[in-house]
Amino acid sequence: MIDGFMTVAYLMVIGVTIGAIAALLQKDLLRAAYITGAESIALAFLFHALLAPDLGLTQAIVGTVLMPGIIILAIIKTRRHEESD
């Protein structure tokens, strides 16, 4: 029989999977970076719920702040500017 904890864990895994698929299907790269950050928060909560607080904190810092920040910075730095006539 599945207890309440396993139900919450399964819902978190489904949420992370849906977030990853949503990020892949985005046409706007900035929106995909934001969704990736939100998905990383859910994954950090899952790690914390599974009694791995060190992984949860690392995921929260790297996956929520650093990775989307680097992606957003790369998008801004490589964006082509159209010349106006």
C-alpha cells in the first residue's frame, strides 16, 4: 500500500518531469530558462523530502540560481541586434 509520503514523492517526480518537458517545448529561450529554475525548486524539495538536505541545498543554489542565470546571461550576450534602416 502506498502511504502519503510516497504519494507526495510521486507527485513531485511527475511535476519535475512535466516542468522539463515544458522547458523543452518553449520557443522563447528566456521562458525556458525560467521554467528550468522553477523545475529545479521542485527537485530541491524532492531531495529534501527524501532526507538528502545536502543535495537539496545544492540543487536549490545551482539549479535555481546559477544555471538559469548563466543561461539568461548567454542569451542576452548572444542576442543579435537588427540594424534599423
